[in-house]
Amino acid sequence: MDLSSDPKKLSPVLLLRIGLGLVFIYAGVHQIAQPAAWDGFVPGWIAGIINPVTFIYIHGAFELALGLGIIVGLLLPILSFIAFLDLFSIMVFFGVDDVTFRDFGLLMAALALFLFTRKEK
């Protein structure tokens, strides 16, 4: 990966990795540090399966690890597709609200990263 000062050499994949990864890292850290701020986002049916606060801690750790993996560049096709599925599931299970436009943009960024990094056969 070339991180020289020439902006023409700054890879679109690197920019997607940094942008998407930082979003997941921020969300993960915030979920772990402030789970009460996220309990309104947990679908009601989850409470029948697992304590919502426990779910938030697990999801926060998952998103933190996902963000770190994307930034580091580990298994990018797999992690970017998992990010796509995570964002898609949030949109499906939480529904449409005032910030769905943001989630849709992140969903498309994850899909773009997957398409850029998958191996063609």
C-alpha cells in the first residue's frame, strides 16, 4: 500500500477502508462505553433471546473488531460483506427513520468495498 504524498496515488479502496472502518470503530467503542445510549435501537424481539444491554456489548465488540479489521485490511472481501450484512440488518430490523439515509450510504460503501476487493473468477 503506497501512502505517498501524491494524491493521485491515494487508493479509493484505502479511502473506503478508512471511512467505513472508522464508522464501525466509533460505533463499537460508543456502544461499549455508553450502552444505555443504544438501548432504543435494539429490536424488541431481541429481549426475548438475550438481555438488550448484553446484546449491545456484544454488538459493540463485533463492530469494533469489524472496523479494525477493515482498516488493517484483513480479509477485506469477507469483512466488507459482513459490514454490508450488518448495516442491511440494522435497516431491516430497526426500520426506516430520520437517519436511514446515512445507513444507506454506509451500506453502499460496504458493498463498494466488497466489489472492489473480491476476487474475480
